[in-house]
Amino acid sequence: MRSAPGNGTTGPGAGPSGETPSERERGRYGPGIYVHFPFCVQRCGYCDFFVVLGGDDAREAYVEQLLREIDLAARSQDPRFDFSDATFQTLFFGGGTPSLLTPLQMETILTRLRSRFRFAEDAEITVECNPESATADRLRAYRELGVNRVSFGVQSLDREELRLLDRAHGAGDAARRMDDARRAGFSAVSLDLIYGLPGTAASTSGTPTEAEMRWLRTLESALALQPDHLSAYLLGLEPHVPLARKLKRGQVAELPGDEDSAAQYDTLRARTSANGLVQYEISNFARPGEESRHNQNYWLCGDYLGLGPSAHSHRRGVRWSNVKSLPGYRDALAKSVRPFDTEEVLDPQQRAEEWIFLGLRRTEGVPLPLITEWWGEGAVERLQAVPALEKWLEFDQPLAPGESRVRLAPEALFVSNTVFAECCEALGPVRGRGLVK
Ligand code: SF4
């Protein structure tokens, strides 16, 4: 373990404002609002999100329902779900395909949100866009409405791979849309990619196969577009999605094994770094200052309000989700009832472990006093004493009292879930409950 003596374990110490380390940490980027727009023009073969394929009328009806949900959420009578005292730092339209929203629909939603909730003047407002629907006019209109960040779901820049994934756009569309976004005035543009695709296992002959080279080409082409931010995710397939069924029937080439996927991940880290994008989370890279504030709030166990079917929310240890059905959503709102599906009050153990599972995803890591806050004195030393964790964790020298951190070593990034589980086991039951707010 890369540990250092004097590692800042001298107690959690509430700050001058009376906040605990976790209160200080989680308030850095949030709260945020997530708006789910579930419509897509077609279903991608790997997709397991809550998605529907409705036309213009269905989308228009949905916007009306969403406005009703915004109104209900803004006058919550229940303090557990009440965000009336919040100043939102971020707003994120995800999906589905939010770039199917017409400028008028986007304006209607934004106007309603702004009239019902308080937003910071410099709030980050992101729209997830798909290259086929985010036209130049639409991007310009979004920008004029105050959207200041776009995130393009590109996934691949290879024609064969886009076909394999059943994407609705072509290989050249991403470059065109990037250009459109810049012309529209967006200075924060993100691209999403997927690696670990079928057929990309390394060849045994030592000569890279055509499929193997595609990831490198996609990555290089994406970086040549000079995005401000890049997310890249390992393909994960639920058994019921069409691509998983094709794999099972042998209709597409096999998925690469762990070692080959790890090699693709190493290529990703090396090429992003060489192009000035700094890794700040397991799957996310950004020009300094262009990290997603909205996602960082999730990883810092912050509060967020989710609107739309299947959206999740969290407020001070209470987590809830909306129904995952458009008729269910519509019917609840027709009765002026919030469309909740699940509700869960996290106990201190769950809240503490979320800091490990989410907080350690960030390359900045977790403050050591936060670990002491939850698990008590001696917890950091317990973590340091586990031989299995020695090569996976790095501990800071203290920078200033209370500021040293633990983070994943680069070798642990690809196997992070195993490491998180080992950490939680080593730390055991929480003890610092007195400090939990
Ligand atoms: S565009 Fe995104 S949300 Fe829609 S089907 Fe494809 S992967 Fe799923």
C-alpha cells in the first residue's frame, strides 16, 4: 500500500461552520435537478434504460405531464422530499433522447423550472444530445435558452460498430454536430464512447485485428474533435437486450475478455492524457475546469431531484424513484399525485458505504477525516492494514490538517468494484453515528 506516516487520521473535526467532513464534501457541487426525457427514435441493441418510441403527440403530452410534476415537486408538503430551500447548481436533461425536444418544448420546461425553483446564476445546464436529432438550429436555440453544456451520445465513430449497436446516426454525424455546437456558442461539449465491443479481443498472433484497431481509431477521431469532456464506458449487457440475445445465438462476434477490455481501458487513459484531458473519475476525463458538476454531485452523495418516469432522487439520506412506466406516470399526475415508485431511508451503514462506492470513483478520492467521521478512530489504520488492499489504495501525506485523502491507485481503476467491496469489509460496521446529520 502506498501509505504515508501521519495520514490525517486525527479525528473528523467539524469545521468552523459546524459541518462534518461529509457535509462539507457533499455540498461542493449540488444540489442538482435531473429531467428524464424517455423518447428515442429507435432502440439501440444494448440499451437497458427506460425508453419509449412515441411520436410528436406523445412527446407533447409528456411535456404537459412533466410540467405538472414540476409544480407538484415545488410545493411538496412532506419535508423529506422538499427542495424549497435549495439553490440548484446544476440541471441535466437525460434520456432517452432529450435533443428530440423542440426549442419551444425546451423553453416551456426551462421557464417552468425557473419559475418554481431557485437556480444559481452560473448553474450548469446540460442536455444529452444524439447526433441525428441535435440539428444546428436546435443547438443554437438551446444555447439561447441558457443551456451551457451539451453531451453527445456518440458511442463509436466506426460505421460497422454503429450498425452493431443499432445507433440511429452515421459515423460522420458526430464531427458535424461538434462543429454545429461550437458555432452555436457551446464552450462545454462532451462526447460519450463505449469500449469492449464484440469482436475486439486482442489477436493471438500479435498483429492487431481490424476490429481491435477500431477502438483506437474511434478514440483518436473523437479526441481530434477536441471535446472539453469525454466519458467512456465498458459495454455492459443485460441478458434481455437484443445485442445480448444475438451474442447468445452466436450472431455477433464474442465480447473481449477482461484482460483485453483492461487493455482498451489503458489505451483510453493514455490517449486522453496525451490529449490534455485529465481523468477525474473512473470513466470520465475533462479539460481542467470542464468536469461535469452534475455528476460530481452524485459521486459526492449530494442531493438531487429527479423528474420524469424512472428518475431517481436523493435528499439527506432519503432516496426515492419515480414509476418506470409512461401510463403510470401520466395516471399519477392526472390525480395530482407525485409519481413515486420506491422510497428508501438509508441507514448510517449504507450512507457510509456510499462514500466508498461513489466517493472513491473520483480520482481526488475521499478525505480521511470523512472515514474517521463514519467509522471512528482507527478506521484509516484498519484500511491500511489489509494486505489485499496494499496495491489498490494510495494515501496522501497530510496537506493541511484534515485534508489528506485516500484514492484508488491507477491499477485499481479497472477493478474498482472489487476494491470497494474489500474496503467496506475492512472498515466493518460504522461507529461515527453521532456526527451524522
Ligand atoms: S439513444 Fe440512448 S437511450 Fe435511446 S435507445 Fe439508444 S442508448 Fe437507449
